[in-house]
Amino acid sequence: MSKSRKIGTTLVAMLLFWGFGIAVPSMTYADPPRHAKAYGYKKNKAYKYTYYPASQVYYSPVRGGYYYPYAGGWRFGVTLPTGIILGNGVAVTLGGPTPYVYHPTVIQQYPVVIVP
């Protein structure tokens, strides 16, 4: 086969692929199998906090600070304002990086308790 005939055949093949919409397979990525160690890691990321029901404060060990109610909203700080008494804490696992979003659910499970 001559060189010009090879080039012509290649051009015809390329035009057929592009012109008739024949798809060339592309690389696709799949989730790891269920038995793999990383299965579901991105989907089910858990955020762990210590919740103090007496003061409705969340401590984040990852950020090294506290989420606490302030003036009708929530604040984050590495120290608490004076006057907040934590009391006993419980470990909670929530679905996001902002614990106050889950607060209505948390206070149903751990109602506010007054520390004597």
C-alpha cells in the first residue's frame, strides 16, 4: 500500500468517526468496590464534636475551638466568653463542618440541662 493511500484511508476513517458521531471510548472512573478500605469515604464523612448540653456549646477537636450561641446566631472561638460554664460533655458525630446546623436534632436527643 502506498503512502498516499495510507494517508487517504486514515483521513476517511477520521471523517467517518467525526462525521457520523461514532464515539471513541473515553476513560471513566468508578467508585471503589464495597470491600475496599476507602469505599464511601467522600460520601459519608463524619465530623466529631464534644457537645455540652448545659451551655449548648460544641467543641471541635479538628479546629481546636468552640461553637457557641451568641446574639441570636453562632460564633466560633478558641476560647469561650466569660460566664459560659460547660458542664458535662457528650461525644456527637454530625454530618457537616458546622454543628449548629444540626442543633435542632441534637437538642432533641440531649435536652438542655441546668448545671447546679
